[in-house]
Amino acid sequence: MAEAAYETEAASPERAAPLVGLIEEAGEVAMAHFDTLPPGEAVVYVTLTAATAYGRLMLGMWGFQRTADGAVTLIGAMPEQEAARG
């Protein structure tokens, strides 16, 4: 069997917009959480959900890290299936 190939390509802004919007919303939640903490390093994982006719749907989980100087970065994302197990 041939080895798997990995490709990385930038998505078009139009197609990426829904996911980018979710990550930005999760970032806002993370920033609000960090504002409740004393200055310094911290990590928070944010899970976003949505209501459906059948119950709540997990959209994804994103991790954010605040460094000692206050900079906040996205440290990772978990697909909904992995986040549901966590």
C-alpha cells in the first residue's frame, strides 16, 4: 500500500467563513474567561454547541493559551467526535 499523502491548501475566504466565525466566537469566550483570572499564563478549552430540533449539537472545541505577557493564541482544535469523547 502506498503511503498516505498530506496536502495543505488555503481555503477560500467564502468557504472558510463559517468555521472562522466559530473560532472567533470561541476566542471571545476564551478572552472573557481570561479576564476573570489574575495576570499570567493560562489555558482554556472552549466548546461551542448549537440547538437543533433533536437536541444540542457540539460544533467543536478549541484551545486557547494566554502567555505571561498577555498574548492569546489558538493552540488547537478538536473535531466534534474527539471533543465529544473528552
